Amino acid sequence: MSALDLTCATMSDLIGDYLDKALGTIEYTTFEMHLMYCSDCRTYLRQMRETLRRLAGLRNDDIDPREREYLLDAFRRARR
Ligand SMILES: [Zn+2]
């Protein structure tokens, strides 16, 4: 697998493992090489990190129960 073979859609699939440091050496290197030439994926990665940073600061009580249910429902639908 070379960085040129890696599509942005595949990058999106791998980003969770990348952030969890769960990629193998070749996948990690290929991911990093793709980031070097793809500004869209760099932006996406930056947004994911920012989202995770903000979510980490939230407590369960910070979210309105209706908003929480709406979000959980959206996540459930997205996983199907
Ligand atoms: Zn890309």
C-alpha cells in the first residue's frame, strides 16, 4: 500500500485507529504521507482532534437530555 493508493475515504476509516495509535507501522507511515499532500485530510484530522478535545471536557450533565437523545440517535443511524 502506498500513500497514493490511500483514498480520502480510507483515511476517514483509519482516522480512529490513527488517533488511538493503533495503526501498524506501514499503515501509520502511509497515513502520514497522505497527510503531507492532502490538505482536506489535514483539515479533517484537525477537526477530529478539536472535537475529541471538546468532548473530553464535557460531563454528562452538561448536555440537555433531549439533545443527548438526538445525538445518540444520530450516532446510531450513522453506524448502520
Ligand atoms: Zn485525503
